Amino acid sequence: MNDTNLYRTNPSLIIRDDFDDFAILFDPHSGKAFGLNPIGELIWKSLKNEGSIENILQQIESDCCNIPETAESDVLAFIDKLENHGLIGRRI
């Protein structure tokens, strides 16, 4: 993997992470909310620090057990979903 894109989170979003291992992203402008499971929250926090895909995968490997072989494609699909919903953008 040699993805050098950096991502940034939408600064207007509010995250609440006090829901029994789950987090909620809330967009006060649209009124929409998005749920994140623990891995989604880990990815979100990595993106908040303008992480690359490679950095996110390293973070998952250091924090999690039993990582599936599909982890990279799963992370990319999740990031695409965040981007399609306007929750993140790319810093090139």
C-alpha cells in the first residue's frame, strides 16, 4: 500500500463517544447523525489527526486482535463511505 493521501474530518461535526463502545457523529448543519462502531471510531480519530490509510492500518494492527485479511479493503470502503457523506475530505 502506498496511499499518500491524507484525510481531514469535517470540522463542523460533533462526536459523542459515551454510548457503550459506540460513537455518534452529528452534523448540526444537516441534523443528520452517523453511528460508529469501535473500529469506525478508531478510524475516525485517526482521520481527525489527518492520518493516511497506512497510518490507520498500523493503528488498527496495534490496537486490535484477529484482524481479517480484508482489513485494508474494509478500511478503504469505510473511508469512501465517509467521504461520500461529506464527513471527510482529502488533503493532497
